[in-house]
Amino acid sequence: MSVHALSGAELKAHPTPVPLTAQDLKIVDRLAGLNVLIGVLALSIGALFGVFQGLEHARVFNIYPWLQPAIKTYYQGLTLHGALNALVWTTFFICGFFTFAFVRSLNRPLKYPWMSVVAFILMVVGLLTAAVPMLTNNASVLYTFYPPMLADWAFYVGLVLLVIGSWMVGYSMYFTYYAWRKENPDARAPFIALTSTITMAMWQLATLGVAAEILFQLLPNALAPVLGYPAPGLDVLLNRTLFWWFGHPLVYFWLPAYVSWYAMLPAQTNGKMFSEPLGRLVFWLFLLFSTRLASITSMRTPASRKSGSTFT
């Protein structure tokens, strides 16, 4: 009788898959629902200001005098429109959408649900912090907040908290994906789980630009009169480049629409995706090229060449 010695690879056991329970889904659905609710409210209010702008531009009806003292200027309304629709609605809805779809795709609960809860709280605190100066007409700098215009420091702090919260949603997904991979080392990643993870990675890469702009340029200058130190000055072209490093991929953060078209719509119509490998490649290409297009959007304009690039 021969004795066969087992190798270390043969002895290594994979972790037991964690089942997705009704309690797990309850937590996920509540988080997703609250995110989507805030996103839809932001979209509704922001879209209403869009209608007001259209009526004013068409010279049909100027409603802004009737909105005072709540909304004092046209540009205050324009800032609310852009910030609520482009930033708040986008971030909250997509974080909620992915939280809902991601765990169902993996059929596994979140590894650290507390992280998603903390992320939501941070995003709400950031929204409220940024809303105060916008509603008091101290942050009427549009959603692009181009310098040399400066908002109240609370506006920038609120945006930073909103972005950090959205990063934490991504981290919660990464930890969960890693745990699922350890439990299923030979399985192919589900399409929705993989593409959701790629989209959040793209978002975190893209928001590095706006985070750097706020933390190292805008916020120090906004805090200067409050804390009593000399304003360090602003580099207009650097700020514009950093913003559009984020601003252009912001459009691609709406990849949940692609997730829905590629994966959910075929399932709902008893069909199938034309080519799943090609669909996966599309998302990897978005991750690779999205921020590169920022250089096209942020090319220096004749106006900026005339006025110079540095303000103090």
C-alpha cells in the first residue's frame, strides 16, 4: 500500500461561502432606498430650478423676484440646479443602485455593512454642510466652482465629506468582492458585481482631481479670512485641469445605465447579452480612458490666456 503525501495546496481549504439572508437584504435595501430617496429629491428640486432658468432665458416669466428672500439671485438658483443634479443626485442614486444590485449579483452580504452605513451618514452630513452656504447665497459659484470665485468654506468641506462617503461605499464593495473571491476562487465574477466594482474604482480615480483642487487650492483660500492668515492664491488653469479630471468622468459615472442595459434589460425581456466578454471589456476601457479625456475638456481657452492664470 502506497502513501500519498498531500501538498499544501491540496490541504488548503477555501472559506465557506456566507449566505445572503433576509436580514442582510433588509439592511441593504434600507441603505439603497435612503440613498435613492435623497437622490430623487435632489433631482426634483434641481430640475425645478432648471425650468425656472429656461423660462427666464426664454423671457417667458422671471420667477426669481418672487422667490426672494429664499433665493436671492439667478446664480444662486443656477448653483443649486447644477450641484443638486450633477453632484448630489448622481452620487446618492448610484451609491444606492450599486448597493442594491451588488450583493444580489454576488448572492453574498456586505462584508462590513457598518462601512456602508457610515458612508451614508458622511454623505448626508456633507450634503447638509454644503447646503447651508448655497441656501444663504454664500456659495453661488455654480457646480464647477471655477476660481477666482470663492464660496464659503463650509461648501467645500461639505463636498469633501460627500466624496469621502462615496469612496467608503466603494471600499465596502471592494472588501465584499475580495471576500467573495476567496470563497469562490474558481468562479467567474458575476457581470453586475464586476462592472459595479470597476465603476466605483473609476469614480475614486476621477474624484482625486476635485479632492486635490478643494483641499490644496480652494479650501485654504476660503479659510484664510476666517482664520486670519494670508490667502495663498489660486492657479486658475491648475484648478480647471483638476476639476475636469473629475468633471468629464462624472458623465461616465452613469455606467449603472450600461449595467442595466447590458445585464438587467436582457433578463427582463427573456433575452441575453449579445456578448458578455465584450461588455466586460467595455467597462475596463472606461476605467482606462475616462480620465484621459479630461485633458481635452480642460484645454486652455483664449480668455484664460488673456487674463493670466494666477489670482491672489
